[in-house]
Amino acid sequence: MANLMLVFFLVVLISLNVLFFSFSKKEKLGLMVSGLILIMLSPLVNYTMKALFLFFYDWSSGGTGEGAGYGGAILALLTFVNGLLLLLIGFNRWFFAVIKKN
């Protein structure tokens, strides 16, 4: 079940990236705003994925389930870094457009 959740997470993250870049090309939403949205979503991803990993954890195996917390934190970090990259790409595009304009 954890593999299915990871695949679902990656599909959603890739879909969001494609959506943000298509909105950027149509000039409906800037990449800096998209990056900020992803950065703000990272705590929600952390909480949700930890809760899902703990819910589907096999408690009869005798473990403490702390790997679920680590997994949620890593996925939230991945979302944060993705948002940070979008923010930096958007800033660079804006900066070079301003320089080219002047």
C-alpha cells in the first residue's frame, strides 16, 4: 500500500508541475506564485502522508512506526524543494525579462 501512495504522490506532483508550467506559458499564473503554493503545501503533505503511512502500517510486526514520520518528512521536503525550484526559475525569468526590457 505504501508503494501505491508513493506512486500517487509522484503522479500528483508531476501533474501539478505540468499544470503550473502550462499556466505560466498562458500567462495566467506566474512560476513564483506556483512555487509559493507548493512551498505552503509542504506541511500539509507532511501531515497527510505521515497519517496515511501510520494508518496502513502493520502494527503486528512489532515496530514503532517511526519510518512513517520519516517518509512523510522526506515527501514534504521533496515538495518544498520542488516549490523552491519553481520559485527560483520564476524569479530568474522575471529578472532576465526586466534586464532585457531596460
